[in-house]
Amino acid sequence: MSAAAPASGRTSRTHRLRGLVGVGLLATLVAVLATTVAAALARAAGVDFAVPAGGETIPVPGFAVVTGVFSVVGIVIAAALLRWSARPAARWVWTAVSLTAISLIAPLLCGGTAATITALVGLHLVPAAVMIPALSWSLRTE
């Protein structure tokens, strides 16, 4: 007698989740590196990243940390969509673009200089330009 094979739906779902997490973590690394380099270049070009609303200057490593944290949050959202949505890729794009648009409000209201605001908006868009397509690709149906 042979052993019963696991349900193919479960195996397929587990395989897709592992692929999503792998792609997501690689994309997170790329997003963190790209954002950190862009922030360092902006700082070298004279952007001070001073935010009067909080009385702080954002350090370049802070961009790496925040990008990493929110990229992992994006992976979790994508995993939830993979599990519970009939159209995970389309829902992911809609959700991620909406959250990116909402995230642009803070730089616009921070009270920084025009250069700081412009750089902060750009630094929100850099990781979005990496994470959204990567996770969307990973969520697509065959």
C-alpha cells in the first residue's frame, strides 16, 4: 500500500507562499539598498532632511530601517492576499498603490524645505517602484 499524497492545493499554496516570501525578501534588500543610496546622494547634493514638525533631522540609516520594516509589512499583506483573495496580484497592486499615495501625505505636510519635501517624496517612490512590481509578479496566476 502506498502512503497518501498531500492535497495538491495545499502543496501548491505552500510553494507559492515560499516563492512570494523569497521574492519579497530579495526585493526588500534591493529596495533598502536603492533607498539608502538615493538618500545618501540627496544628502551629498545638499538636502538636509530637517523636519521642523518633529524638530529632527532624518539620518540616512533611518531610511534603510523604515524601508525594511514597511517592505516586510508589504510582504505580509501580499501573503494575506495570496491566501484569501481570488485575484491576489490585482488586489496587491491596488492596495500598494493606495498605501503609497497615502504615505506621500506626510512629506507634503512635514514643513521641510522644498528640497527636503521633494527628496522625501522621491524616497517614498523608490521602494514602491521595487516592491510593487516584484510582489505583483510573484502573486500572478499561472
